[in-house]
Amino acid sequence: MAKKDQKKKKKKKVTQRARARTPRASPSIAAAENPPPVIEVPDGGSLQVIVDVGLMMIPYTVAYDGGTVIKSLVNEAEMVPLKPGSHLLGWQFSHAGEGWHHTLAYSISSGPVKVLEEKSKANGDIADSNGIALVRS
């Protein structure tokens, strides 16, 4: 029996990290506090989405009303096939590697370019990004 006492297994201490105490809000409250941008396209107008990226290893995606407008690893500018009413324009970027950056912008009827999102490693932004804007046409 003495051998059994000597061979007692040491129990590993299990430590638990404290959970992050991030305040949570319902999606409706979050949307009310930080509403998505609204892009108003006049009747007969057009909408062009413009993406400028650095080196990409994972394709980024820009979609409108559930359909892909751009899926690419390089700079792109595409016309959005507008539908009457209010529809979502969504985007997703995942970066890997050093020195990454992206800018997502739009132009209405070949007018001035307006930036929707601009992120980079140099600015300390997180490497994964997604967002939406409401397009009214």
C-alpha cells in the first residue's frame, strides 16, 4: 500500500480565464446607435463600387441584394445592378500577412467618390472586416 501512496497522481490545477465583460446589446439597439450608411441613388442613376487593396491572400467579396458584385484579390471597380427599392450592399475582407490595407468606396452616376470603409494594419485595424450599407434606388 505504501507504493500506492507514493504513486499518487498529481492533479493538475485547472485555471479559468475570466470572461470578457463586454456589454451586449440587441441588434436593433446596436443598429439604432450606429446605423449603416444610406446610399441614395436618384431615378435613372447608377452606382459604381470601387475597391483598392494591397496584397491579398484571401479574396474579398462585395455583394448587393444577395448577389456577388465583386470577388477578387486585386483592385476592382464594378457597376452595381440596381433594383428599385431598398437593398443591402455588403462586404467582407480578411487579410493575412504584413502591410495590408483596403479602401471600399462608391460613386453615384460618375460623381465624386465617397469612402465607405478604409482600414489598414498601419492604423492598427483588425484584419477581418465586414459591413453593410443600405442602397435606396
